[in-house]
Amino acid sequence: MDDGEPIDDSTIKRVIAYLEKEEQAVDSVLQMLYGEIPRWVPAPSIERVKQTVQKLINDGLPLEGICQCVTEAEKDELTFPGTVTDPTAFAQSIYELAHLRYAILQGKSKGLRGLAGDQADLGQRFSDGRKLGSGGLIREGIARLLAKNPQMKNPDLWKAIKHRPPSGWQAYETAKLGKYLDGPEATKMGYRRFCNVCGEERNKVKPKITG
């Protein structure tokens, strides 16, 4: 386990603030596109469009620009901003966002049928039997923190995740059980496993650090 000298709290707070700002931007786009998303929309579908929006933002597309492109796609009049380097991938992302809006407008029964293909595709990612939310969100959170600051040690990452755990998760530190994360459907991740995941994700970014 890579438990060296933790970095200072101010750095952790800056990383958390950065990620919170990113999430607020994504939520703003979802609000502009869908308003209040109906409760019947499957959580995986919501997570998928969030990831799509995040990628578009990371690629430099402004929030209003994303909404404008979705509107164009709904009219089959999609244009490509000058910043787009992969038109095919860009079009797929925009039409995916438009697809969810269309499904919502269809109502629960037809909408769920329309999203079934997305669910089946997403299900392939969990073909090993792992339940959705059984650690994937924790890993994603760790990866995002390390992408922002690769120097974060395990105690720093734990502190950041504890301060702002992924949706459905809660961090605990008890005298009897030690540090652990409690997730959906009684899913748990102990601190040892947490540190192992940190190590796995840290190894993925090391080549980017060392060149």
C-alpha cells in the first residue's frame, strides 16, 4: 500500500472543489436538457448520459453548445463545432443524449422499452456478475481524484472520498470495524480493498506521470 506522507488538506479541498464544479456543470446540462428526470428512468441510463456530457465538456464544448447540438440532432440538422476531432464519436454522443430526451417524452412504458437497448449494452460491462454500484463508483471516484492530482496518497484519497462519497455510498471509521465504505444493497468495501483499488488506479496513471 502506498501510504506515504499525506498531502496537505488545502490541496485535497482544491481537488474536491474542482470535481464538485465539474459535477455542477454536468448537472446544469442535464437540467437544461431534461428538467427533472422522471424516477422511472433507470440509474444506469442517467449515469451513462452524465459520462457522455462530462466527455463533451472535457472536449471543450460549452454547456449551451451541448444543448444546441441535441436540439439540432432532434431535427436531423446536427452541425459539428470546429473543435470536434472525431465526428463519428461526437455524433454518437449527441444522439445518445437526444435519445434519452425522446424516451422521457414517450412516457414510462414506451420510454423504458426505448431504453432497453442501452441497458442491454451497458449490461455487457457487468457480465462478470458484479452488481452495478458494487465498487465501480468508488473506483471511478479514485480515478478522477488521481487524474486531477496523481500525487495523492491513500490517506488523502480516503479523506476525499469520505468527505464526498459517490451516490449511494457512505464512509465509516469505527473502533470495531475500522475504516470501510457501505454502498447499495449492503455492498461494503474495506479499507484494505480501498487501498488496493487506489494502487491499481495509481498504476494506470504512472505512465502519464513518468512519460
